Amino acid sequence: MGDPTVSSMVTAAPGGASTIAGIEEPVSSGAAAPERRDKPRGLWGDAWRDLRRKPLFWISATIILLLLAMAAFPGLFTSVDPTHGDLSRSREGPSADAWFGYDVQGQDVFARIIYGTRASIVVSILATVGTALIGGAIGVLGGFRGGWADALLSRIADIFFGLPFLLGAIVILFTFNTPGSNKSTLNIELLVVTALVVLSWPLSMRIMRSSVLSAKHADYVLAARALGAGSGRIIFRHLIPNCLAPLLVYSTILIGSFIGAEATLAYLGVGLRSPVISWGIMIADSQEYIRVSPQLLLFPASFVVIAVLSFVTLGEAVREALDPKLR
């Protein structure tokens, strides 16, 4: 007989142990514990795992949560009436009674900044939601249908995309909110939101359309169509969930952009107006006193910059987490 091969020397033993040349390895008395395997994660699971490791994500998210709390519950941060003025304290500097000082009308600047957060945040969030819904819906319709419908919707978007943002907003707001008109706070805010949405939806449409065009020929969509799924089921169950990530990232950044846009329009006198309290209005009211009372401009402008940078940083962090190429 020839020498035994290695394969003939190794045989399976009961309980998963092996014997070599007839010698059995000792088997533990207890049952072997099953190996722990990580549960498969999807796109959002991987993104959350990556976001937890980014300090900038936690910093920006904390600031945004603080701003949202200020907008929702301003009474938690100050007990001063933002509309109460005392001319004897006009343009006084920061003190223990008023951390940010008093404005020209003798109103507490800190209280007005806290209450002004609501208008700036609400306008930017409503405008972002409207932009994402309108632009996203048109993008899904054009990308999924294709043909003449896609061409028509794309040309309409190109027309709005070619309008100068600032000039278009000035024309819209001057037309429907003429100086001296007595409109309520809600009407003024809705008018500014409408102007921002009308001029901003084409880019959301392009983002969603490109995502749908690349996803509608994917295997899971073709399989769903082969199984008899209708257009509505394919759009709402397959396309939208898998194409929503780029639009969400853009929307996060857009909130910060709209905060800056609202402040710009209010500074030019065509956006939010009294009796609304907003950061942009405070910046506009302080322009004549920059040299003698720079704190009137510094504090509201600082809040605008911090808010814009927080949303932009959060959007960039989410974009990097959702894009495998950037991890």
C-alpha cells in the first residue's frame, strides 16, 4: 500500500472536530456558540454609521436642534417682550439686563433675535418643502414618462431656471406686496415662500429627473414591471425610495440658502416686513448705525451666518455619507 495522502488523513469527527491519523481532538462539553454576524445594512444604515463618526455632523446637528427649539419655544430662552421699547435705552450696549444691548427703539436685541428665529426658520423650511415637492414630482413624472412629456417639462424648467433669482424675487414681491400694504404676518410669510419656490424648483426637478432616468432601467424595476406592477406602484414603491437621497441632501443645503435669501430680501425691503420679526429686518434696521452701534448688525448677522453654515455643513456631511465614493 502507498503512503496515505493528506486528504485521507483528515476526516470529520462528530461535533465538528477533526481527526488526524486516527487521533481525535478533544471536543468541549458545551455546544459551540454560533458566530455573531453583523446584520446587513442598507444605504441609510451605512450612512448613519458613517455620520456618527463625523464631529462636524454632531456640531451642526446640535446647532440646528437649538435653532429649531428657539423657533418653536422662544419663551424658554427669554422672558422679555420683543416688541416692548423704551426710547431712554436707545442703542445701549450689551449689559447684564440685555446681553446684546438695545436697538434704536429701545427693544431688547437678544429677545428680538430669539423671536426672529421663527420667521427665518419657518420661511426657509416651508420654501424647501415646497421646492422639493413640486420639483421632485415634476422630475419623477418627466423622467419616468420620457418622450414629449419629458421634453416639455424640461423646457419649462429651463425657462424658470434662466430667470435671475434676486431680480425675479424683487419683481414678484413688489407686485404682490407693495410698500404700504397692510398684510398680516402669515400672508407676508406665505408670499415670500411662494416667491422662493417659484424661482427654485427647476434644480430640484433636474436632480430628481436624473435619478429617475438612471434608476428606471435597473433590474428591480424591470422585474417589478415583468411581474405586472403598474406605473403607480413602480413610482411609489421602487423609484421614489431609491431616488430620494440626492434630493434630501440638496434640500438640507437649500434650507441654509433660503435663510440667507430671506435675510437678503428683507434687507432690500422687499421680503418680510414689520410687524414680522426676522434677522433680515434687524440687519436692515441697523444699516444706518453700523459705525456708532456695530452690535446692532453684528449679532443678527452672526446668527444668519451660523444658521447657514450649520445647514450647509449638515448637508455636506449627509452627502458624503450617502455617496460610497466619498467614504
